[in-house]
Amino acid sequence: MSTHESVAPAASTQRTQQHRRYLMCRPEHFTVSYSINPWMEPARPTDTARALQQWQTLYDTYLALGHDVELIDPIDGLPDMVYTANGGFVIDGVAYGPKFRFAERVPEGPAFMEWFAANGFDVVEPAEVNEGEGDFLLVGQTILAGTGFRSTGDSHREVGEVFGREVVSLTLTDPRFYHLDTAIAVLDPVEGPSTGSATGGVERANIAYLPSAFDEASQAILRERYPDAIQVSDADGAVFGLNSASDGRNVIISPRAVGFEAQLRERGYTPVMLDLSELLLGGGGIKCCTLELRGVIR
């Protein structure tokens, strides 16, 4: 864990750690036996033991930082189940379930929804194709929603109806960044916009994003709503630097995203460098392996 900061952040950039509760799944059956994104090459060998070791380090890091981690049992034949971020979207104890685009992942949907129900969440079964927190990110009171490769635009309407929140649609155009959480990192979510109404204005929440992953209209939306956002380089985006997890102070990122690391330190965050290179062979990184469970369950 890298926590050294060469220069103490200014008072205006002091960051406060917030408690998180996550859902994860051990990659006991991890392999790449099919290809549904550009990162997956079935002919390239994978090392399940190494994937487990890297995943365990992530799990242990969350616990060391004081966060709670729940586990869903892995299922043989579902190697992508380790990417729990795609297993749903949870706010205030309500779990909006996934409906996967590709047949290989479809059986994961019922498994996740059964886990939510067994653990006290109110489960909403989706009608529209969506891949959970892979394409839905909560930023303050706003849901940023991705489309272009996996989740459909109709799911943006549906998720807004389920949670009664403003939904901002963003279109991904680079197949390497097929989920929104590969192109945007939510660093320090806070409540509501700083100016304007609840349906617009400049957001106070901090995000980082990769401009080149989006179409021009989406880039304009991000610039307008988040003028102080960190814009990462193509080089840092290409190593899944934005597929990260933040608790408001500590930001767990790929050790290869060196430019993003420096940008985070400049803003007063503490980067925590963690290698998930084996799981990247399946097209997933730190955030992909992490589903946030928001709200107190009954």
C-alpha cells in the first residue's frame, strides 16, 4: 500500500475518508474461455491462482482501510462473476438487478438478485438490458449512466424511475471502455449540485474521466457539469487507471496509471497502488470487482 505524500495537501484539498460496504466474489473459477470485449483473448493462458492472489490483496486492502466486505459465492461456469460491479446497482437498500447483454453472463443475473433478496435488500427485477454499476455511477444525487456497448438507453429511463433520481446519459465510443466505470471514477461523492436546480448546474462532487472514451456531446456534458474534474491521459486510461475505488480519501488504482497517481496527490487524495493485471485479461479491474452496497438493510 502506497500512502506516502511528498507534499501535504492544502487545507482546501484535505480529504475525508467515508465508510464503504462492498460486495465481492472470489475468482475461484476465473478463466477467459470466450471473448465479449477487446481485452479477452481465449487463446492467451490465464492463471487462476494468480487472479485469486491479486483479488485477495484487494479484499484485504478494503478491510485494512476499515470497510465492510460481503461475499457472494462463485459459481462454476460463470468466470466473470468476479466482476461484481455488473451484478446490480444499489441505493438506499434497493437493489436494481442486472440483465446482461451477452448470453455467457445471463445466468449471473438471477444469482445476484437471489443474494440481494437473501440479505435483506428490496430487489427490483429489470425489464431493460443493463450491467449494473458497470454503467451506473452515483455522483451526489445524480446517476451517470453509460450506453454504447452494454446497457441500453431504455435502462437509463428505468433506473431513473426505480430510484427517483436525475439520470445523465453518456455515450461510450471506444470498445476498450465498454462500461462507464472504465472511463469515469467517482472520487468524492457529495450531496447535490452546488449551483442551479436539482436537475442541472455545476456539481460539487469530484470525478475523474477519460475524455476520448466518449462522444463529443458527452464530453461537453462532463465539462459543463464537472469543470474541476481530473481529466486523465489516454495512457492512464489504457491501463484501466480509472477503474478504481475511492472512499473519499484513499483511491485504489492500477500501479501503471502513474500520471493519474500524480493528479490524485495534487488534489489531496492518497493513491493506493494495487495490481489486478491477471483479472484485466478478462476486461476487469479494481472497480469491476467491487459493487457498493449503499444504505442500511433491514
